[in-house]
Amino acid sequence: MMSVYFFYMIYLFIMISFMLLFFFKHLLMILISLEFIMTMVVLLMFAYLSFMDLNLIYMIYMFVMMVCESVLGLSLIVLMIRFYGNDYLISLNLLKW
């Protein structure tokens, strides 16, 4: 059972990596792929903590960090769309700031 679970985790990691490599133009797609990576980390943490019969309170901390990351990313995307009109990563030039 655990080997099938880890096979799915490896498959998810490969698919998320391809998503990050192919859709790197839009900032929203990068943030979505990062959220999938965080979801995979939470699933691996759940498998490890349940396998070792440890306390699952650390998962709540991880979920709080995921929510804070996603809210910060979405607020930055909204500001970027208001200022630039699109969410292309190429229009975000750090030398202008």
C-alpha cells in the first residue's frame, strides 16, 4: 500500500515539474504549481507522520503556511495586474523598482 502511495507521489512530482517548466510565462501558473508542490509536501508529511504514529498537529502548521503563501501570492498578482495589465513574468522587471 505504501509503495503505491509513494509511486503516486513521484508521479505528482514529475507532473508538477513539467507544469512548472512549460508554463513559466504566467505568474499565476507558477503559483499554482508551487501550491501543488506544497500539497505534495503535506501529503508526504501525512504519510510519514501516520506511518510513525506521531502527532498530526504539525499538519495544521503546514496548512496555515500554505494559506498565508497563497494569499500573499494572489495579492501580489492582483497588484501586478492593476499596475501592468497582465501577469506575464517578462513584464516584471526588477530593475525598474
